[in-house]
Amino acid sequence: MKTILVKTLTAFCLIFSVYLMDVQTVMAHGEKALEPFIRMRTIQWYDVHWSKQAFNVNEEISVSGKFHVAEDWPIGVPKPEASFLNISTPGPVLIRTERYLNGKPWTNSVALEPGGDYDFKVVLKGRLPGRYHIHPFFNLKDAGQVMGPGVWLDIAGDASDFSNSAKIINGEMIDMESYGFANGVLWHAFWGILATAWLLWWVRRPLFISRYRMLEAGMEDELITPQDKLIAKSAMVAIPVMVLAFNAMANNDHPNTIPLQASLDQILPLPAKVNAGIVNVDTLKAEYRVAERAMKFDLKIDNQSNAPLHIGEFSTANVYFLNKDLPVAHQDLSGSSTVSEEGMSLDNNDAIKPGEQRTLTMIVKDGLWESEKLDGLIRDADSRIGGLLFLYDLTGKRYISSITAAVIPKFD
């Protein structure tokens, strides 16, 4: 028996050692974990820009951009009636100092309107040196996180140089890294010791079997002694009195306080674009060709603007497919989004003339459909795709349309 046990432990150690040799550092924050239809048809990010990607401890940077709340919000996902914009980091490597939505300072959760566009900005400060993969993301109540495009940030310097001071309501400057720490430890220790003493008082005597036998013998009145009752009554009186006394002490030491906020901000989306309704895009059909890893769209585009337009880009779940034959420059996507090397192909790449209605086929083909786990869409209960289509005139003016359609898988 002993020999078998030794052999089993040896085998386990060998297997575990091989596993450790193959372990790699995790470089992502679960942005591919959510179902594709949630990533495609909830928060549609665009124009996300980081002010810099290399900076020092204590130096501030900002991430800004826009997002569109999809009109075709998935029926299986709760409406965005309580959402919170944050930054996904591998630990406390940054601190958030400011946050704005549509130019307004913003501290709480917010109700988003499907079909609306919003402008955001978050100011961050370097805290721990290193190289980190960072995302802005939205926490949607009862749905989870919807990640924005991620970047690598390089923070240089010494962690010991970090400072995080703030002026409190009485004008005193405090260090946010240590303020109240000793007081918190003190009270946690006090209540922990009190709770432990109460627990030990009861477990010091025989438990379970002995007490069960006493119950079976009809001796339940002897399980709790007069001393037990006295201590319990004393605790019932003393603990509320202590709580009230400590609360009075805290109010006396800090008479002016602001409680944690639990309200829901109401921030309206950006005003409707001047070009809204000028360029209308209707998705007639969407097919996913499994063998080719390609999505095919049949689009009907109605150009009611006064300029010829070209389809320039299609984005979905932070992946961009570019029209490389576009005669004008694309938006700057460097360092903040995943860009397809294959791009897109159109059956008719001529400009869509003013007043023209055209039906065309767009194919976006790339292994990213598989590597980004977007091809799982055809196995979802809600097999619909969503994304943003960007059209440009010859001056570089951009028109954005949110498109959506049910996806038909093709296996041949």
C-alpha cells in the first residue's frame, strides 16, 4: 500500500512539473469570454485613443473615444439601465483620477440609451512600473463586461516614488495610500477578536455527538448554563452600546463627511448627427462561410448626401476590416484596435453617387473570425451580427451606420 502511494505521488509531481513548464503568462482580461452576439451588439466602440503608451510613475495619461449603443440590443441581455465605465488592469497598476461622459464629470453608474452615441474620457495615473495590457470596458448590470480595444502600456520609474495625495473636506492634505489604514486594521482586529471569543466560548465544550446524546436523553435544558445566558445577555446589551458609542466618536472626529454615492446618473446621448438619415444602410442578408472564415453581407445603401461615398471600414467586437482601395485616408487605428490584414472586398468598389441607391456585396474574410472567437456566433442561440460601417466622401468626411442582421452559416 505504501509503495502504491509513493508511486502515485511521484507520478502526480511529474505531471504537475510538466504542467508548470508549459504555463505562460496570461495576457488578456477575458475579452473573448463573452458570447459574440453580446460583444457585437451591445457597446460598439470607435475612435478610441490613448494619449500615450509609455510614461512614468506619477505621470497622467488619458484614454478617450466614442461608443455607440446598438439599436438591435440582444433580447437575452438586460437593457443598459445601469452601466459603469472602468479600466481593466492586471491589479492596481494605475489609478483613475477623472472620468467624463459627453464632457460631464461622471462618478456613478449611468443609464444608456440604445441607438445613442456617447463620448468618453478617463484620466489615469501611473502607479506600478511594468508592461501591462489595458482595456476600457463597460460593466453592464446582469450581463458582464464588454471590453473596448486594448493596448500595451509601459510604465517606467520606481513604485516607491508614487504619490496619491488629496485634499479632504476640512482642507487637510492626506495620503490616499495610507490614510485610515491603521484605523481600519484596529477595528477589524477588535471585532475579529470579539467574534472569536464568542465562538470559542461555545466550542470549548464537547460538540455534536455529546450534545446530540444529551438531546436524545432529554437533557436539552442542561446544554445552556446560567453562565451562558448571562454572557449572552451582556453581549446583547454591550455590543449595541459600543456601536452607538463608536459611531458618536467617529461623528465627533469627522463631523463633515460625504457618504458613498449610490445614485444613477442620467446623461443624455450626443445630439443626433447632422448627417443622420442622409446615408441609410440596410443589411439584406448576412452569411458566414465556415470553411473560408468569411462573413458575407448584402447591403442596400441609400446615399442622400451631396457627395459620392466609398465604404471604408467595418468594425465589430473591436476588429476592423479596411477597404484598402479607399481613395482617402482611414481613421487612425494604430495601437488601439485589431486590424484585419485581409481587409474587405466589395463586388463594386465604385463611389456611390449622390442620390443613388445601390445593392452591393461586402465580404470580410480573415482568420480573426476564429482567433477572436467570433465564429461561435453561428452556434449561439442569438445568431445575429452587429457592427459599425464607416463611409467616406472624397474630402474625408465620415458617415457611420450601425448594421445588424441574422447570420446564416454556410458549410460548403
